[in-house]
Amino acid sequence: MKSYLVGGSVRDELLGLPVQDRDYVVVGATPGEMAKAGFRPVGADFPVFLHPQTHEEYALARTERKTGPGYKGFTFHAAPDVTLEEDLRRRDLTINAMARDEAGRLVDPHGGERDLRAGILRHVSDAFAEDPVRILRVARFAARFGFAIAPETLALMRRMVDAGEADALVPERVWQELARGLMERDPSRMIAVLRECGALAAVLPELDAAFDRPEVPEKLGQRLERAAARGFGLAVRYAALVLDVPPDAAAALAARVNAPSDCRALATLAQRERDVLREPLSDAESTLSLLERADAFRRPERLQRLLEVAECDAPGGRAPASCEWLTRSLAAARAVDAGAVAREHPDDIPGAVRRARLIAIAALESAPGA
């Protein structure tokens, strides 16, 4: 029985990046032998175990065979006679198909280290075509590392899309990979790769249709680049992604991939208020109305996220004047003592509180330097 460090941890170590998770492959063992050694089984589809002390994952070496469409159409074979090389051959990219043995020696049968140095994403074998999730993963890795995609790999991804493999992707996996890709250092690269291989039309057709407008690709790229550079969160990046998609289509996209409620709500709000935020707000009434529409008194963080989207969307990436004004106005309006107002006007509490907030915002308008 031998264990090998495999996959992303080997790749990231060679890149000089922090290693987040360590995964291992075990060769020459049975599930019974793993249990006897104190490992705890956790795998539902194939034998995966947690180390009794470190709780790191150890999977038995396995091969797989395609039995149906999509990423779930596989049968797995894990047995003591499956070699490390056979296990590595089933992996997606050469840079993810490397291992280190217990002595620290690199096992690299597919040239992953060479491709890592060259900045190339290259599939290991034609078995890549059996799992459509790998299309999304390649696009995500391109967004993470900025690597080029080998021409033969891009051609294979196109053939997979043409064969309808991308149509079999379930919404949960699409959202999982999209969300991870949006949080990479160059999220627009993921979208560009998916469009280049034709997968964007299959998994996010509403966004793909928006690309028919010539100004969209550049503006989308700029928004996502700014969001990534400023470290904005997932909801902001998602709203920036769909800002140019018509509202009904954006709602359909969000429903189909089952986007989280905070992402949906911010995207809807950003689309609705986009034009308002581009211009200076004219008076206290329009300012307060926007704060109310953004639910800023109950959820001030939502206003902050909205202003971050507006900053990414603004020409040159400079926050519109309305952003600072709204932040100051919310602070002034929230400083109103609603309890005191309610005691003075018990018959019209909501109206009285609103009038007091308008007065507080108007006072800002007349203050020196406003």
C-alpha cells in the first residue's frame, strides 16, 4: 500500500502558491484495509477516506468508464491493481495530473510540469471529452492562472459543445463553477473562454445573447476587472456580469442556475438603478426614495454593494458623485431618532419619520461644502 500527494496541491506547490488542501491517492489497498488502518470512509460514489489524525482525503486509485451523457454518467473501478499512472490518466489537465511519492519525488507522466512552466492548459487524454464539467473547469483555471489553452484542447471543447455535452450540465454545477470563476483574479477570462468554445450559449444563453451588442464585451471585461482588482465580493461580481442582460432575461438566467438570493437581489437592484446612479441626485426626495428602494435602512450593506457595482460600471472606474452623496445621506437619515419622532407624532409614525429623514438629508444639501 502506497500513498501519493496528487492534483492541485502538487500544482500549487510548483507554482509557489499556498497549498490549501492536500489530497492523496492510495495504490494497492482495499476499503477493508483502509478501515483497518483507522481511515474513515466518506465517499458516496467511490472509496474516499479521511486520515485518522490529519483528516485529509485519501482516495483509492481508480479508473472510470463513460456510461451515459453528462458528468454523472460514469462507473468507477477501484481495486488494488489500479496503478497510479492509470489514476492520473483519468484527470482533466496535465497540470492536475502530477503526484509526489512518499519520498517527495515528482511523478509526472503527462508533462504537467512542462505545461506549468509554459503557462498552458492541456487535456491529458481524450477521456477529457467524457465530462462536460471540464469545459467549465478549464475556463475557470484560465481565469485563475491566466494560462493559454492548448489549441487541441480548445478544439476538443468545441467538439464537446457541438455534440451536446454542455447541454447535460445541471444548474448546480454551472453555478458552482461560475461562482468560483467570478472570484478568480481575471473573471472575464472565464467568460471569454466559454464564448470562444461555444459553451456560453449552452450554459448562459442570455449572457451570450448580450454579446451581440458590440459594446458589451469590452464594458463587461472592464467591470469584472475592476471588481476583481478591488476585491469586491461575489454578489457584486455577479451583478456586474449580468448588468447588460435585459432584466427579464437576467431573471431567467438567475432562476435557471439557481443563483443565491443576495446575488439575484443585487443584480435586479443594480439594473433598475443604473441610470439613476450615473447622474447626481437632484434633491432630498429622490435621494431618500433611492435609499428606500435599496432597503438601505434595514440593510445598509446592500447599498454599499450597489455603490460598488456603480463604481465598476462608471467610466474610468471612478465612483459617481452620487455614491458619496448616498453614503452621507444614509448616515444622516439613520441618525434620526425614530423613537423620539414616534412619540411626538403617534398618529402618523411612518410619515413623520420619513419627513424627519428628508429634513436631515436636506440639511446636508445646504451645508457648506455639500
